[in-house]
Amino acid sequence: MTALQHVKLGTYYVVHMPEPDDFAFWRERARQLVQCDVPPDRVAWVEPGGNGSLFSHGDKRLPVPDDATRMIRASKRFLSIAKNVAHHSDPERFSLLYAMLWRLQSNPRLMEDKADSQVRRLEDMDKSVRRDAHKMHAFVRFRMVGDEEGPEGNGEHYVAWFEPDHHIVRREAGFFVRRFANMHWSILTPRGCIHWDGEVVRESGPAQKSDAPQGDPAEDLWRKYYASIFNPARLKIGAMLKEMPRKYWKNMPEAALIPELVAGAQKRESEMVDAGASLFGEEFEDRPETLAAIDKAIHACRKCPIGSLENEAVMGEGPDDAALMIVGEQPGDQEDLAGKPFVGPAGQVLDAALAVAGIEREQTYVTNAVKHFKYTQRGKRRLHQSPTAKEIDVCRWWHEAERAIVKPKVVLALGASAARAMLGKTVSISKVRGEPMPLDDGSELWVTAHPSYLLRLDGDAKAEQERLFAADLAAVKERLSQLVG
Amino acid sequence: MEHMAALETIQKLEILADAAKYDASCASSGTAKRNSKGGKGVGSTEGMGICHAYAPDGRCISLLKILLTNHCIFDCHYCINRKSSNVRRAKFTPQEVADLTLTFYRRNYIEGLFLSSGIIKSSNHTMELLVETARILREDHDFRGYIHLKTIPEADPDLAHQAGLYADRVSINVELPTDVGLTRLAPDKNSRQIEGAMGGMKMAIRQSKDERKRFKHAPRFAPGGQSTQMIVGADAATDSDIVGKASRLYGNFKLRRVYYSAFSPIPDASAVLPLKRPPLMREHRLYQSDWLMRFYGFAPAEVMQATDADGNLPLDIDPKLAWALKFRGRFPVDVNRAPREDLLRVPGLGTRAVGQILASRRHRNLRLDDVAKLTVSVAKVRPFICTVDWRPTLLTDRADLRSLLAPKQEQLELFAA
């Protein structure tokens, strides 16, 4: 063995690292030692402040190789991993790297053997350094000192306090320079600090948390954002902890909110459900499957505030296999008292028009979009009030149950409220009347005015609207004849 | 006065961030590399997006994700901002959003802005405001961070084009997996218009890429591509429907991502929607199936084969395991000989583990112990592989294999909660 020419048997070497992350220094020394065939168990690598006295018997003067140009083998993969591992906080990192470099001389493809335990350990350290760097990019929180007024980035100074696991501060300066090139900033850490003045990066020694500013007014906005963007209906604390472990929380202004957000989440979610449910009553069960069951259910329905007024639900009326379904808005005063749809003044207008068009009401299923009478009390009179879009949408549940049983071929909606119950959106009668629209159950929808609208008009306007109403009914009659024969 | 103004901003932020939380995406990856050197402002993008915080819902906070306004003239039933909903409303100006973005960015809270909006006045008017916000950031402040603009399919194509010139990513939500669902729950929207707008974006992105090959200074157009979002559980669509729709969207529009958002019970929801949320696990299983298609060589039809009789993916086991249990004849796979495609089919082996197996087996004949070092759970992998010292003689034929491999029921509840 030529090694013995240079290495005295039993000689032990010590390399003192000038900086904890000085990869270039390690590489030079390691190359020299491999060239002299110094095996890994004959070298100690000591980082600054490390316990070098254990190795006091070691020789600090390294052997000089005969041939300084002798090729040292190191795969690309090893070099790229080694550069990262040099930043790790494990005191054994440089020894481990040397051991691996030593083994690479006889097995240049060793790094590919992922099942080798030293390879795995290096890979884990590499991963840990890269993760630490990534978390630094993510979790550094600058606080502004000075004044935000003035041109971009001048007059103000941004200072952050961060506690990295590894010796990565110098390594990551470039990221912050590229991102915040036109700001003045400092990142203070217990492993040393970096400062940027828009021109050069300056380094300084370790700092303490108290050296950094203690707050920033923008943090209130940020905390508000953090609390608001969180969806309490989907609590996944494990997923959060995996990516943002507790050790980082103390330096992140938003993290102080986490305990109360988690504690309040289930409460907030049930409030969200209740906010819907309080309007709807208890949750909807399955749709009733007979008209009688619907009749019973709507009498008990308190899913919107109308159901809580002094009134009775009014069920639709007509054959359960009618080809035509006519839908009005809601029962009026007289319908509420009679418990039947379209028996008041508007009902009389409708009956007359149906007769003229040749449509038999007895063969038709007549109902309303909203099942209860909505009114305001004026003295002894109950004045009609239009249902809100929300109330129509809530009652759509019942109307759709009726439609699913009767299965009409044609649905005639009287007025905008009825049209909304069918379409889910508010449409203009004048734009949609006269043409059928397909519904998702295969039936077709025709829309015309509500007869009570005709009652409120007079003169030419009334005549014109009556003509249009009659024409719509005639068109429906013709279509029915085509469909039913 | 200044105090009053600050209070107002914080209240608006609360309302408009709250309204944006139903959007699943917060990604800031995959755009062109830029930095602020030589410029006047701040910002850089280096390929990989950064999650600057995680919320207790487990989601990454990468961008300032807000609505410009939650006023809306549309009436989509699943949406908290629907016209007929009784939520508190607020509106930011483009300048306010730009200022807030910069305030957050300079403190390293975010990677950039994800801006969406309710429709006010008209689709075009709203789109103009979104574009103006991006313009202020890019031109007035030389902002070089990430911008994602949600574009409005009903708006003028010229406006959508301007959005693409300022933004890293544009997205248009398809909202619901089926046309029937869309007609029923989003009556003001129309799938043809949505897909037409996505097609327009695809063309513009492709054209810009071509131009940049020939002219170095041709303007970039949405270098981070386009994505979309589908709401899961608001209508009757099955997982098969959803997977089919997603694969068509990937194919037709070259989307970077299809996001799934489990329908959340939203305050003031409409009665045509289920009040109970679908299990969050369902959303998770859909994302897993998305990964199978994008990284594991599964065809959409193969993912659909993994569904149960009702057309939905099993909730108790992941789709890859479900597929393997249905096609046991494809196993065991010999880790020392099998090609990459076959290794990728083994439940419990990820792309990384497969890569490591391929590299390691050049050096040694892998034993079960070696595989154990490369995977998270060898117990899960074992029934589907053979090594020099292991062959699952009876295991793959056992009828109760599924129950042996499925996680414990309590655990599922914990995850689903």
C-alpha cells in the first residue's frame, strides 16, 4: 500500500473548519486527504466552537500528496448533495461526507444505491437542509421600521427575526436579494445575520430576538386575512402541522390565532349550517312521494318566515296526471281562507281566460310557487306582499315534489315569481313569453303574466295585456293539443 | 380620519377574503422566472411556488386571495355571493387591492395576488376592474410577483386577453361537472360560453409560446397556464362523471390543473342544495385520481374502473388500491425485474420510491428489507410485490384483503372531520 508512505501508522488528523458552512474549504481538505489515502477513521472534522479538545492528540498539519493532480472521483449527485449537507447542523456532517467520498473512490456509482444506509443518511440531511431553506423563504416575516412614505423601498427598513435549524442564512441571502432587490432589509438569526442596502449583502454575527422590532401595524390586516380565508367547514389540523410545525409558530404573527380558530371551527360550522337551517327549519328529509304527503308536510313547513304567519298552507288542486300544470305566485287572502288555489279575484280572471282558450280547469293541476300567504296587516285587512327570491327558492322544494308526481307535459307559469321557481333565476315576462323553454325533467315551460297584474291595469294598457294573456293561453292550448292529441 | 380609513380596509378585507375562501386553488408554481433586480419594485418567481402559511383547514396560503367585490348580479345557488343571498357586501377599488398586495408582499406574507370578483354592473365592467388592478401592480409599481386572475367567461375576449398579458395564470371555473347541474344551479351561466372562453385562452397561450420562440421580446401570455375548478357534492354527478369531465378538460384545453372543491355548507344557501357537506374524503380521493392520471400513467377509463357500482370512488381506500384489488391478476409485481409502468401500479409505491427502486436494483437484488427502507409502509406494498426473499403466495387471493389494507374506521372519521 502506497498510503503508508505518507500516513504514519496510528496518525490521527484534525481539520478545524473556519466556518460551519464552508463547503469549499472542506472540499480542498478532503481532496488532499483522499489523495494521501487517509481513511475516514483517521480524520476528525471540527466545526467552529466545536469540541476540538477531544482530538488534541491529532495532527493539525495534513499530509502532502505526492501527486496533487491525482483524480478524485465524486459523482455529480454526490457533489450536489454534499453542498447542501455542508449546511446541516449535525456535527458529524463533514465526517460523513468524507466517509462517502472515500467509498466513492472504489464504487463511483454508490450514490445510486438508495438502500445503503450512509447514502440514505446523506439524502435525509440534504432534504432537511433544503426543507429548512424552503421554510425560511416561506416563514420569514419582515416588520417595517421607519416610514413607508416615499418612493419604493426608500426611507423604510424591513427587519425579520428567524430561527433556522441549519447553517443556511448566508446560503439563502440570494433568494431575498432577488425578491426584495429594491428594499432595505435585515434578517436576524441566532446563527448570524444578513443585511441588504440595495447594493451589497453584509453579514454580522448572531443576534437575539429582542434585537428585532416587536410588531408592525400591517400584522392586524394579515391576521384578519388569515382568520377569514380559513374555512371552518374543513378542519385538517394534521395537514397544517405537517407543513407548518409548531416550532415556527412563535415567530409568525398569524400563528397566535390558530388555537382559537381550531376551537371555534366546529362552532362556526354548525352556525353556518344552522344559519341555513333556521331559515329552512330542520334539514329537509327525502321528498314526499304522494300529493297527500306533500299536503301534510307543507302545513307543518316553517322553512321560511312566511310559514310562521297566521295562515294555512294551500295545496295544489287537480288530477295527479294532468298534462298541464298552472303555477301562480302564492295564495291570496281568499285562497288562504278557502284552502284552495285561485278562488279569489285573480282566480276569476284566470277561469274566464281559460274558458275562452278552451282549456278545462278540471283537467289542469293548479298550484302556487309559494305555499303560504305572505301579507302585512293593515288594520283588519291583510295586504298581499310579494315573496322574496330567497323564499321562492326555499319553497321550490315543495313545488318540485309536486311536479315530480304529476309529471305535466306543459307547465304554465303565471308571473315572475312562478317563473323564478321553475328557472332558479328572475326573468322578464315580456322577453320570455310566447316561446316554450325546456325544463330538466323533459317538460316545457311557458311563461305569461299573473292575472292579478291585469286587475291592476286599466284603459289601453289593460286591453293590450288582456290580449297578450289570451294569446299566451291560446298558444298553450295549441301546444297541448299537439302533445296530447 | 386615517384611523377610520384603516378600520374600513380591515372590514372589507374580512368580508372579501371570507367570500374567497371557497376557491380551492392557491398555487403560485410553474410560471416564468423573474426577479426584482434592475427594476423599481419588489417580486420574484422562481418556478416552485411557496406556501407562506397554512390555515387550520390544511390549505396552503400562498397568495392574497380575495374578491374585488362580493356584490353580484348572478344567482348561482351554490355561491355565497349569489344575488339573493343575505351576506354583508363590500367592494375594494383596484388601487386598494394593489396597495394591500404590496403591503403583504413586502413583509414576505405572500407570493402575490389571486383576484376574483362578483359581477357588478356587467361582466365587462367587472373584468375591466380586475385588469386595472393587475395593471396598477405591474405598471405603476413594477410588481414582479405572481398574479392569478379569475376571468369572466361572459366578458369581452379582448379584456380576457389583457388579463393574460398581466397575469401569470388565468382561470375560468367550469363550476359543475355536468350541464344539467349547471343549468339547475347556475342559471345565469352556460357551459358553451365557459368552454368557449377556455378555448380562447388555450389559443392565446399557445400563440404566445410560438411567438416567443421566434421573437425574444414577444409578450408573455399567462406563462403559468390556465386552470379551472369544479364543485363536488352540490349536484348528483358521480366520481366517474367528474373524472370523465376532468380528463376531457385536460385534453381539450391543456389545463395545468383541475381543482376540486367539496361543496361546503354555506351560510344562506339555497334550498335546492344539500345542507350537509359531502365527505371531505371524497375531494381527497378525486385529487388522488387526478394524480394517478397525471403521474402514474392511468387512463381516465382505468380510474373509472376503480369506482364502486354507484360510480363513486371508495372512501375508505385510495383509488390506486381500489384498482389493484379489482385487477389482482396484474400482481404480484417483481421489483427486481418489472418495468417502471408496472411498479407505478403497486399500491403504496410513489413515483419517488419507484425511481429509487429502479436505481438501487442496478446494484443489488432487492430484498423485502431494502424495499422497506424505500417506502413508507411495507405492509401496504407487500401483498403486491415479490422480491428475492418474498412472494405473497396466498395474500393476493384472499377475499378479505381489502379489509386487511383499509385503514381503521376510527381513523377515517378523524380524517373526515
